[in-house]
Amino acid sequence: MFNNLRISIFIYYFITVVGFVAFSYYFLVVLALENYLVLSIVGICFITLSGVFISKLAVNPLLEYVKSLQNLSKETLHELNLPISTIITNSQMLEKSMDDSKSLKRLGRINSACDMLKERYNELDYMIKMQSKEEIVEEFDVAELVKQRVAFLSKIYPQINFNLRLKNLEILSDKKGLSKVIDNIVDNGVKYSSNSKNIDINIKDRTLEIQDYGIGMDEGELLRIFDNYYQSNTTVSGFGIGLSMVKRFCDKNKIELNFNSTLEVGTRVELQFKKI
């Protein structure tokens, strides 16, 4: 597809250049036209029309390709929902009829894997909606969302003690996007807290606070944490894009984001929400 597109653009570009040279030769040599203003205006119009046609020739196939990918993603997502739901439902039914501890442990691992698969499903659904520029806003309680995320993250990080002090906080925002923000912040807290097993999560005064007790950061590192691909500790696995995503989300949704960190003490992240 794209090879044919390159050939088409090259051919049209070649024809355009040859046409412009022939056009200039005709007016300058054959007609001996000396009114360069008229020639310039006609030449600019010719080049502009050619540019518009070339841009359409280049962009339209790409737009069709992207739309086809979006449709394929939506259809695939729809088809995935049924087998995931079937596995979860039947797993829950089997769990009720089992009393063997080993079988229950195996079933528990299946349930955990299904939960993670469902999470990836929801993230893909969210990404498709974001690319389609659909507005994803709803009213929800941040405290309930934190409890849901901690319940999920506890399965990934069973060694971590999540200490919660939560007050109800109703906001109007992108719930799935905020879920990803919480996951990213907690994930960073765990990765950079190898010597500590505690993460504190508090809600007070319309502010969500996530505190870790890890290696912390100095002022120089704090200035760069939102840069794409930046990692304060290159020995820790990751791509260094999580906090830049957090920053973009907070800016877009008018959430005030603050980082307070001290070396060898830990880092506190604050998300302050405006009133509805």
C-alpha cells in the first residue's frame, strides 16, 4: 500500500516540476512575458494547487488506514469481551463447588489472570475512545476508585502494605484516566522503594496524596521527572514515560499536580482537585 503511495507521490511531484518548468519557459521565452508580477501570482497559484493535491494524495490513504485499524480494534475488543466474561463466570461457579485447597489456589491464579486481562481490555477500550476524541467524563468518588486500584495492585505487589486514610471525594473527571495515573504513581513508588514495604494513600481537603518511603529525589531530578524517557535510576526497569503521561492527564483535566521529595526519605505526590 505505502510503496504504491510513494510511487504515486513521486510521479505526481515529477509531473508537477516538469509542468512548472514548461509553464515558466512558455511565458518567459515563447511569449516573452515581462510582467513578472502576473507570472509570480500564476506560479504561486499553480504551486499551491499542486501542493493541495499532493497532500490529499498522501494523507487520504493514511486516514483510511487509521480508520480501518480503529474499526478492527473496536471489533476485536467487542469479540474479546465474551470469552473473558465466560472465563470469569465459569471460574466463579467452579470456585463455589470446590473444597480442595490446591485446586482453589490454581483457580485463584486463573481469576487473578482474568482480572489482569480484563484490566488490559479496559485500557484498550479507553485508548480507542481517546483516539476517537470521545469525551470521557463522569462523576465518581475518588476514595472508591482508590480502593478498587489498591485491590488490583495488591495482587501485583503482595509484598506492599497499602495504608489508606480516605475521605469521600466526589469529582467530575475521566475515571479511567485517573485510574492509570494512580497506577503509575504507585508503580513508581514501589519500584523506587526496595527498602520499604509501605505506601500511604490519603485523601483530605480535596487532595489525593500518595507517599512512598523510597530513595527519593534531589531538586535536579525533580526538574526532569516529567521529561519523556527520563529515569532518575537507570537500574530500575521501565521506559521513563509514566510521569509524563501523568502530567499531561493532570494538565488536561485541570488537576494540580505536586511532587515533594527528599533523598533517602521518600516522595509524596499530591493531586489537588477543583470543586465540581
